[in-house]
Amino acid sequence: MAKKEKDFVKEITPMEEDFSRWYTDVIMKNELVDYSPVKGFMVIRPYGYALWEKIQSYADEKFKETGHKNMYFPLLIPESLLTKEKEHVEGFAPEVAWVTHGGSQELGERLCVRPTSETIICHMYKKWLNSYRDLPYLYNQWCSVVRWEKSTRPFLRTSEFLWQEGHTLHETYEESQEETLKMLNIYKEVAEDLMAMPVVVGQKSEKEKFAGAFATYTMEALMHDGQALQAGTSHNLGQHFTKAFEIKYQGRTGKEEFPFHTSWGISTRLIGGLIMVHSDNRGLVLPPKIAPTQVVIIPIAQKKEGVLEKSNEIFDKIKARGIRVELDDDLGNSTGWKFNQYEMKGYPIRIELGPRDIENNQAVVVRRDKLEKEIISLDNIDETLSEMLDTMQSDLFEKAKAHREAHTYVVTDYEQYKKDLPTKPGFAKMMWCGCRECEDKLKEETGATIRCIPFEQEDLGDKCHICGKEAKHMIYVAKAY
Amino acid sequence: MAKKEKDFVKEITPMEEDFSRWYTDVIMKNELVDYSPVKGFMVIRPYGYALWEKIQSYADEKFKETGHKNMYFPLLIPESLLTKEKEHVEGFAPEVAWVTHGGSQELGERLCVRPTSETIICHMYKKWLNSYRDLPYLYNQWCSVVRWEKSTRPFLRTSEFLWQEGHTLHETYEESQEETLKMLNIYKEVAEDLMAMPVVVGQKSEKEKFAGAFATYTMEALMHDGQALQAGTSHNLGQHFTKAFEIKYQGRTGKEEFPFHTSWGISTRLIGGLIMVHSDNRGLVLPPKIAPTQVVIIPIAQKKEGVLEKSNEIFDKIKARGIRVELDDDLGNSTGWKFNQYEMKGYPIRIELGPRDIENNQAVVVRRDKLEKEIISLDNIDETLSEMLDTMQSDLFEKAKAHREAHTYVVTDYEQYKKDLPTKPGFAKMMWCGCRECEDKLKEETGATIRCIPFEQEDLGDKCHICGKEAKHMIYVAKAY
């Protein structure tokens, strides 16, 4: 058993050795995804999909609480619609998949598989919207989108991914801005509350904003390896699309008006972030709120009288409290194998229950993030576990936050930053004049990009750290996925 | 107001005048769907999508209760995979959409937009399956599929539709057969319990079965106009695909074996059935269990003191009981307009609450399927409504069943049936020898098809009603959507 355990752990490449292989190993050993026969497209396997379902149901509930309804728009978009908004088509045309034949017939006009749905949704909104009384339009869709990618990585960048895209229309700019930030805030809750993944929120630079947006807002998370992940974006599209698509309505004064427009999305990419923020060399570490199974009971010496009975009794008690629990009484696998298996799968808590434990009215519990044995009483075990899960959730958040803070550097000298970056990956905070030249220079010289202009500005001096001219913004800079 | 009401009702074509226009009117006036810029593709608007969400959550829960997990497979399937199972490619190739370009590059191999996912799923199952210990595979996916259709109709036949497709593998034929029928039975619950839509369950003929199946089972519902709707199918695929895709595993005796395979699906087509079974000339009639909103409260003379306050109090009380309730206190619309609006939308119950009602501690309630005013006490109104909703659900089911029975005919003479069919549309029960020639003749001469060989066989004689030879099966025959 000891040997087996060793072999087992060896299957995951340590992250210190090769972070990228560690990431892939954790994903493949856990059967979260697999590569499909079409390059760049992945299959999301049941354990990976279960994580997506948790994100979906959490976010969907928040969307509905804030008055949004779901709908579904066609997968295929005529080329002529895609090209209506100039910046948008320039941004997306190079990476779309084109349908040219339906059955045996060549189509009169090529159709693209949606890379995002602004264009077809605007086409329909034009048809539907009449009066200011119809506003706001608060709609969302859950679907997959296709963007032809040259190099891909499971969850982080794939040619097809699952996401939701919200598309709203408003009477005033102020309302659209409020909506844009409200949805970014819901995304922050998905990241921080559900996934225990701390994020920095702020605005994207002009260069990094969505193709066709007036302004893009983002949440950025820091991974174990010090690289950033753009984890969700919310766009104020202004009237760019509504004018291009001639979406008009009769305003309060009787005049024709163009509505203000937002769109916002999160995707299966979040699962990549979840892994790279919490997991370790033994495999996944899942925060309790998102874990498909929160507690696993492993009976020890289960053939001994009373062990299985007591295990089942405890299972029922825990389940009745609403905890997602499994009981593994499979005699085909050793206890050691089971310990390893559930550690790899990132189950938050395992309970070991043997004859002596039962005699002493206790159980051994092990939290996945600590891997230390604790003894707890069988009295009120459901309550104790419930508290442990809550504590673990907040501990993971604090741990990730501490990691981020330990890897966030205040830049005082740009030349020094360039030297330090290779050995000190992480977020760099610096001042920026706001010009594109400095942004391009930063990228070229360091490979890092402006992740965002955070809402929480700090005063780090009055000069741009790159060119020395007057500074406009404090920015977060990092290499990113 | 009286005039407005009349105009309003006039907008829906009476079904007796033109059933097809009635159907489209009900859908379009209720904004359930809209036509998209790509022919044959529809947009599912929020009220339509809400119906699909109810079907989804009901079915998904049943799938999970019976041990199934969800996953997600790529949208695009290489042509070479599609062609691996001979009957399957013949069935689907004529109606698939082909992707030939990714970005600006022409692809080496054409990719089809999935019309159904057996082929790509089998390709992955081959990779994953090792041992009998891994079986059964009980997986499902929610997604959209594309089938290029020449003539389309909202919900019933569209070039893209939303559905779920279950794909399972089993050690023995018996297990796969049990699974096939278990899932058909879950579909029957979706239809009968959730949607109050009675169905006949049975087996499809060889001609009508799924391309590549060993046997297809179906549930068939009868619409208002006497036409049948295939509302869900479950296929025992035998080893057709597992052999074509070389899915092998090590069996209990150490020998390599091919697993037995099932697939099963229901789609947004069900919503078409829902409409054509329950709705009327005033618009939708929704069974309470599937209705997004079950009760609407309409305050009368709401500016009078205490009316809005009492309405809100009742709203809270009803909501607390878990009933999906709305309160329409919009002063911009007249009460009459509201009555019509919610009748058209098919809300199961409306409550009218005016000053005099409050004085008398009562409310006026109107059930959508009866349109008669009833007086109920405000004491325990939540309980009363809950019971009314239950009764309405079963009344709608019984009403639909009575309609089906009134339109189910026992054929004694085939020539007579041919003469009667144009004026007596509905299910015809008759005996069949089982041969393809009689099946083709029936279709050619009447336009009707064999809907199924029902599990509940009745003895209607020992001769085939079409050719007079020895009968093998009792069948249900009808014209179908």
C-alpha cells in the first residue's frame, strides 16, 4: 500500500518542476477534460462538467435575482451581420469557423459559428424594441462559442468553450454603466464567494478592451505561478452597436433614440483559474462551495460488525444537513488507494471511521488543504462538519489572498522591474501615463501586459514609470494566460 | 375597454378556422420565439425559454436520480467519424451543416456541426473504456444540434434545436434494454406529470427507427387537430456503433467484449406539443407545474386605501408557500387589458382583489382553463390556491386524455379508414402484418404513418388490416408533425 501510494503521487508532475505539466496532469488524472479529435476542441468530462454546473447555477441565480431572463439565439450568424460593426469584425473575423454548405447545397452566404452573439442579438433587438416602456432589456444566454485558436490549453484557451453572455439595453448611459458594474460585481462574487479566488477589479486599457466596446471592465486573478488570469469581463458597449444596427426606440419626449448597451461573460476558463489558485502536487483542492462532493466517508475494517451500519447512519445524518456526501464502501480498493484518490480529486473533507473510533464515539477527519488528522465527536458531527466546511472555504480564500499579496510588487524603477520580473513573477503595481506607446513598450520588453486600471487607485508617484511623463493611472501589470 | 378586449382576442386566428395559423399566432403573440435572419433557425425568447428551463430542470433531476452525469462534447465532428456507422451517415449526411474554413484557412477535413453526437461520443468512449468495472457509462449532454431542414415550423421542426442526448454503455443486452425503457419512462413522466400531456408509448417500426439503432422506442402525443407528435425517443443501439467504433473492454472472463449502447433524447419540440395539447383561441393554457408564473394578482381600483397593501400581503403569503406568483400593479394598463394579457400568456390562475372583496375577506379567482369567476376566502388563500393548482394540473391531463380517447378509432376496415381519415383525424388502432410494403402503402394512400407498436397490445383480430395476411402487431397510426 505504501508503494502504491508513492507511485500514485508520482503521476502528477510537481508544480515546482514544470508548472504547465503539473496543470495538465491535474486535469488529465482527474478526468476533467480530454482532447477531442478536432484540434483545439476539448471534451468536458463529468467531473469537470460538475464544476461548471456549480458555477452555472450560482451565477444564474444571481442573474435572475437582478431581473435577468434567459433566452437562446441561433448558433449561426450570417457574414453580413458580423461585418456591421467595424471594430467588432476586425477583432473576430480572423478566428471564426465558417459554414459554407447545408446538406449537399452550397449556401448563398457564408454563416459563421458564433464567436459571441452581439451581432445577431442586435439584429433581433432592432426588430423588437419600440418604446422606452420596453426598456431595460435584461437578457442572458448560456451556450458555447467557437474561436479558432492556434495554440490551446484545457479550460484556459480552447477553440470552443462554454459560457454565458448577457446582453442588455438601457435608456441612459448612467443605467448602462450601473449595469456593467453590477454584473462585474456578480462575477466577483462568483470568483470570491463561490470559488474562494480573490480578484482585482478594474478597467481594461483601450488596447485590451473588447472589439467594439466603449469600455471593458475585468476581474483578474493571480495564479500559483505568478501569472494573471482574466477571469470575467463586463463591457459597456455604449451606442456603438445600437447605432450600427439601427436599434431605435421612441423616447420619453417622443423623439427617436438609440439605447445604451452592455454585454458581459464568464466561461469554463474559470475552472482553469480554480485549479491554478488552489490545487497542489497531490492534485485538486476544491473549495467546499464549488466541490461536487464535499465529504467522503471511508469505513476502516468495514467487515467488522457495526462499521458499515454506523457509516450509513452518519452518511444519512450529514446528508440530511444538506452536505454533499459520499460513502465509499467498495471492497475492491484499499483504504490507502481511496485516501489518495479523494485527495487527488480534491474532496474537501474525508472521514475515516473504524471499529475503535466507533467505540470511542469519534471519527478521524482530514481537511484536504491541511492533510492533518483531527479527531471529532460523532455527536453533532453534521454540525461540526458544516462549520469545518465554512472555515475551509474562508481559509482557502485567505490563503489565496496572502499568496497574491506576497506576489504583488510595487514598482519604483522600471529598469529594476525588467530585471526582477523573471525571478519575481506576480502583479506589479505601477504608474502609467495612459499612452499606447508605453503600453506597447512594456509588452515588448517584458512580455507583461496591463491587466487593468484598478478601481482602487493608489498613489505611487506622479510620473509614468515607463516614460517618466505625467502619470494618469495606477495599473496592475503581469504576464497573463 | 370592451373594444380593446375584442381587438385583442381577434389577433389570434381561431383554431377551427386555420389550425396552423392559430399555432403560429399563439407563439408569436406570446413572444415565445421569433424567426432569425438564417432561414429555419429560430430565436427562443425569454417566455419560451422559461418553459424549456422547466423541462430541463425536471428532466435533469430525474436523470441524476437514476445515476446519470452530464458532460459536454465538441460541437464539430470530423467527416470521417460521421461516416463510420453506415446507416447513421446515410440518415444524417443529407441534413448536416459543414464547416470548411477556420479563420482564413481552409480545413484539411470538413467538420459537421453535430446533428446528434453518437459518433464523437463513441470515438471518446473507445479511448476511455477499459474494463467491465468501468461500466455502466451513464452520461448525458444538454446542447443544441443542427439539422438542415427544408420546411420548418417553430419548435416542431427547426434547423437548430435545443435538446439533451443521453449516451450509455452496458455490459449486457438486458441492461441496455432496461436502460432504454427506463429513460422512455422518465420521458413519459416529463410529458404526463410535468406537462399534463398524455402519451402512448411503444416501439417504432424498422422503417421509422433511428439511423443506426437496433430498436427505437417512442412516446406519441395527440394534438388538438388530431395529428400525432413524436415527443421523445429512446434507442437501444445494440452493438452497431460499439463495433463500428471498436469500443472494447475486458470482460469478467478476461475476454474482450463490445458493450451494449443506448441513446435517448427530448427537445424543445416538446413545447410545440404543450401548446397544441392545452391551448385555446384566447392563447396559451399552461399546466401549473410547467407555468413560469402560476398565479397573478390583479388589484382592482388599486388607488383605494388598503388595496395595494392587502395585495402585497397576499402576494407574500402565496410566495412563502412556494407558489410562483406575480403582482401586476402597473397603472399604465387597464384591468381589462391585464385580464386578456394573462389569459393569452396562459397563467393558470388570476386573482382579482378590489375594495369590496377585501371588506368581505374574499377574492375572485379565475382558472385559465375554465374562465369562470369563483369566490374564495382570504383565510388560507395560499392553501386554497395550492389545491386549485393541483386540481387544474390533473384536470388538464384528464381533459387531454379524453380528447385523445374521443379521437382514437378502432379500424375494422382499411377502405373505410381511408374514407374516414380526412374528416376523422386522430389515432387509428389497427392490426399489421409487420411488412414494409403495407407500411409504405399506408403512407402513400393516407399520408398517415405507423406511430408505434404500443407496449399495451390489444387484440383487434388476427389479420393485417392492410393486406389481409396474418397480423403480428397492433399499431397506432396517424398523420404526424
